[in-house]
Amino acid sequence: MKKRFLTPVLTMLMVLFAYIATAQVTSGPSDATTPPPTAASDVAKVLCYGSPISLSGPQDVGGVDFAKYHWYKIDPAGVKQEVTTQTGRTYTETSGAAGYYNYQLVTENANGCTSPLSDVIKIFVLPQLSVSITTPTSSMCAVASNATLLTANVTPATGYTINYQWTRNSVAIPGATASTYNVTGETTAATITFGVNVTYALNSSCSATNTKDIVITPLPTKPLITAN
């Protein structure tokens, strides 16, 4: 009776251990609270939100892959967890939330000899970038002295250096690289599309754009007064 009872228990324990051994490492950043790097050179790579993270390990003597690559990801508690489902030379992961993604590696040769644990490699993933444009008015009279101020409102609003480039009908406006742009000098009746392109200083390929139409309305013609 004891033997019959122990067999299913042992089977369940083996299944549980197998599950733990193959469980996926927690997704998301290893560290989402430390401020971003001051410069891109402070980390191995700065990536845009949602970009794939791709890491490569070294090869053995003669340019051949090691028998096994033990990839580790450091969790938010600072504990390294082995990614048991990926033992090849290349490790890939799709980034999610912003923060530092930290990894380490141990190589193992065909004889079962293992290397020391590598230094930590840090990848920083930027938050998703977005921008909107606000202005006191979306229409102006066609008078050179009239003006309206366009303001770019960026998310995230703080913590990062943002580069700006304003456009007029999709053409970059020389020198218009501040968070605001003053529309002035428009004397021809038309609908003009002003836009702004924003990028992170840490990685200029991470960008967001938005546009705002400003209607320049014609002045009434000089009135002619008539008498009865």
C-alpha cells in the first residue's frame, strides 16, 4: 500500500521539479527604478520601447560554438535566474516596460567544463515616446504681425533630454528646435500643416511625431461706402 501511495507522489514531485527547471524568467526589466543613464555609452545598448534585445556569447577555440551557453537574467530583487529554455550562443527577448535589463553568461565546453560567470551586461530600454501639439488658436488672419504659439507636449514629460524639430508642410524649419514654435509672418490665405518630430537624446531612432493645422484666413477687401 505504501508503494502504491508513494509512486504518484514521486511522479508529481518529478513533474513539479521539471516545471521549475523549465520555467520562464520573469519578463520586463531587471531594474525599473534607477534613473536612466546620463549617456548612451554608460550602458551596452539603449533601445527603443518594444525593441528586441539580442545578445551574443563568445565562441570556443577554433571559432566553434561552446556546447552550452547558460544565460542568466537578473530579476528585480537582484537575483540571477537561468533562462533554461535558451542555451544557444544567442539570447533574444522582446523588451516591455522601460528600465535596465541585466544579463550574465556562463559557457560550457564539450567536456563539461564551465567558465567563470561573466560581468553584467546592461541594456536600457526607453519609455514609449509620444507628443501632442497645443496652441491658443487654430486660425489666424493673414497679417504678418499676427502670431500663435505652438507647444509640443511630450510623454514622458521629465527625466529625459528630448530633441525637437518643427516642420511647415512637412519641410523642416531651420532653427526651429525648441519645445515651442511661434507661427508668424503668414500673409497668404491657406491651411498650413505644422508638425514636430521629437527624439530621445539617448537614441535618436526612438521618435514620435504629430501635426497641427493652422488656417490662415484672408482679410476682407477694403470696404466701399455708398450713399443713398
